[in-house]
Amino acid sequence: MSEVVVVGPARRGLAGTVAVPGDKSIAHRALLLGALADGVSRVVGFPGGADTRSTLGAVRALGVRAEETADVVLVEGAGPELGERIRTTIDCGNSGTTMRLAAGLAAGAHGTVVLDGDASLRRRPMERVAEPLRRMGAEVATTDGRAPLTVRGGALGAIDWVLPVPSAQVKSAVLLAGLRARGTTRVREPHPSRDHTERLLPAFGVEVTREGEGVAVAGGQPLRAAEVMLPGDASSAAYFVVAALLVAGSELRLANVGVNPTRSGYLHVLRRMGATIDVVDVHEPAGEPRATLVVRASPLHATAIEAAEVPALIDELPVLAVAAALAEGTTTIAGAAELRVKESDRLAALEQLGRLGVGLSTTADGLVVRGSAGRPLHAGRIASLGDHRIAMAFAVAGLVADAGVEIVDPACAAVSFPGFFERLAALGATVERR
């Protein structure tokens, strides 16, 4: 039988200081760039969730030595010879980032790499990354457009690629391949997606050119080892930010959280809804801004989230839907069709808010959420569908449900946030495992 966790109303306002895991988006990129660099790179604040462990396994499968001690990973890079003459299979687990970025890295080596994953990852679209890599000269075979992928790398030529859908993963895969291509590779996108790769490359000695709606890298630049100090993961922080806003009497401090402008869209939306969130002590090591967030309980009102905003808050939309469920008025979300091809169909998964008494309807690319104006949600039982963001979003809903929310298969939260439910309990939430 599946494990169940019941998250109920907090016994008091949530108070204290919360530390969240290191940013997993940056961790993926730091490991892969470290593998391609000369020398030993040091990644500090490694989050240790299942997704980033998949990337750690990927660099090892490519022949790189990577040692983990506490929250520090040392990566002994192979330089431009990474993956040469290798034949290997990489288990990407549930991590689309691992699969797509590793495909870009493998494309530039004369070897054969098979990229596979769990049942959920095998349902996700992979032609979007395979096509540009083929245009560069790699042989990439998908399985009916999905994983497993087989990448036979080789001599690559630069391309000028326009992304039909904003995707930081595809953009990063093309840029990683471009590092070993002849000429200058350019990637353009309709709306800006997260830019961690572009910010991190200069720390490894690579010159990056920003060109209006795009970014360019010249191939053949040598990468040198770097130390990367990870900020706290912005997406992980979002659950506690929304929790503090919804639970009366709360005041939380979240230290060292990433506030990269391409990841902080959720903060702008919540402030637009009336949230009290102070951003203090902003600093920017290695090109990545981070700060302390001070969050106080606030009554929220509805808003409209437009398509242009979605790339900067795509992973936070499930918990923003929970915030909208408690707000006054009707919130609309548009341009979020990408949620249908994540670890689950997240738009369909969020229909389970209806079990908690929320008036909600889905569209092809979004949601319409009729808020309760602060009235508690009903008790209910929901399925996580093996999706970490759905499990954690409904845990936040449990804090403001009159008799709590039962979450089936909550263990998936460890994909990005090991110890999430324990952290919630430490702040005063009622958390019971059954």
C-alpha cells in the first residue's frame, strides 16, 4: 500500500528561519560544466535530492571522478576529451534536466550514450532537444519522440536556433553542445527562460554574449575549474513563502535564497496579490543573486498570470494555485501548457483542489481559480501522482484545510527537497505519517 502523509493546520503561526536545499537547477549545470572543465571544481551546498543525484551519476558514467562529502561535491574534470570513445548508459531517474543537458554534453564527444529514465520521464517530450543537436551534426535517436535517447556524438557545427517554446533545458543543451562546436552557436527564445547556464559559464572561463532575445557562445573555448556556491533553491523556498502568507500570525525568514530575475516571478505575482515579502541582504557571488526573504501572513487578492510571465515561475505555478485558492476573487493563469508535460500533467493534477472545496476549472493551457477569500479549505485526500511539486503544493494546502489534507505517495518530495515534511513539522505544522 502507498504511504500517506496527513498535513493539517499549524498549531500556531509559522515562525523562525528556514534553510532550503541548494538550487538544483544550478547544481545540475555546475556538475556538467565541471565535468567538461580542466581541473577540480567544487560545488558547495549540493542539495542531494534524487534529481541532482541523477546528474552526479551522469558525470560519473561519462568517466569523470566526482566525490561527495556532506554538501560539497568535488568534480575532477576531463576537459574537452569528456566522453570520447565512451559507450555508456545513463539512468536519469525522474530528471528531465539531467536527460536534456547530458544529451547536449554527449553530442560533442565521439562516443555513444544512451539516456533513459523512469516511467514518468519516458513520457516527456525529447524531440525538442534532439532536433537542434541533429542540426549541429550529432546522431540522436528518440523512442517515438521520447526516452530512451541514443546520442552518437561527433564533430559539431554551430547553429542559430530559435526555440519554439521557451525552455531553459533545451537552451542549455544547445549551449553545452556549442562549447565543442565549430563557430558561434546562438539560441533565441520567445520569452526569457531561466538563465543559470549563461550566468555560470563565465565562472568557468567561457565568454558569453547576450544578444537581445538570445545568447551566444563561441566553440573551442577552454573551461577552467571553478568553485560554485549554490544559493538556496528558489522553487523550494516558494512553498514556505506561500505557507507563511496563508497561515495567520506567521513570520518566516528564508536565508540565502536565489533571487535570479528569471526565477523570481513568483515573488512579483504574490506581491501583486497583496503579499508582504521583504527582500534584504542581496548579494551576487558568481553572478547569481541571492538574498534573505522575510515573509509575513497577508490577505491575498486575485490576479491574472499571463503567458509572458510563465517561464519565470513555471515550477512555482502549483503552489501559486494554492495561494489563489485562498485569495479573494478569481485568479486566471494562461500560457502554461508546458505544465501538461512535466513529471505529471500538473494542470490535471491541480484539479484535485476541487476535492478541497475550491472552485476551479482547467483550460488547454491554464487554470481559473475562484478563491475562498481566506476561508479554510475542506479536508480531502489527493494523489501526488509521483510529482514532487504536486505533493508539496498540497502539503501547503493542508495547512489551511479545516481537517488537513491526506497526500498519497508523498515520498516523491525527496526528488527536490529531502526532509520537506520534517521541515514543515518543525515550523509548527501538524504532520502525521500513516
